[in-house]
Amino acid sequence: MMEVDTRRSRPIQKLFWVDHDENQKIKAQMTAAGIDNFSVYARLMLLHGEVKVVDFSALDKLRKEINRIGVNVNQIAKYANTNETISQEDLFQVFEELKTVEALVHQTVKSAEKGTISYGCD
């Protein structure tokens, strides 16, 4: 039977039964997807038919690289403000650093897309 709790943002409760093997498979899929809340997992599976997990560890490398490049750009900006001039070589270095950022972002996005794992669409 369906219960309604008007104090919740999702006031309708759904219940269903599974056997031991089905329960183990559900738990394994939840663990693999990194989801420990059954309600969240069930909602995603029922509404979308799959749970997508994206590995964002590559973003940590990207963040560190962008931070390093930002430090270099700040050093060049400080030098330009102090000396009121900047050489073509320094300007070229800034543009090269920006190209590096663009390449890293592109590479990271592509890696994240390839690293997407879908559960529930066997």
C-alpha cells in the first residue's frame, strides 16, 4: 500500500520485494556506483534506467596544473606592473601557458567522458 507523508519533499513511498540474490546484486551495483542510499539508487534506476558514475580524479591533476600556470601568469603580471613593460618573450610564455590550459581542459573532459561507467543497462 502507498503511504503519503506531506512533510517530505517526496511524500509518496514505494515498496517492493526482492529475493536474496537480487538483493546482493543491488548492493553490489550500489557499491560499484558509489551510492550508499538505496532510495537514491532506486530513484535513479527507475527514472533513468541507469546510474552513471564519472571519475573526477583527473580534475585534481588539472586543478594543480592550472594553479601552477596561474602562479606563472601572476609573476609575469607583477613584473609587468613593476617595470611597466613586458617583453614579447614573456607575453609569448603567457599565451603558451593558456594553450596548455586549453589542452588540459580538453584532455580532461575527454578522459572523463571515456571514464563514465553506466550501471543498469546490461
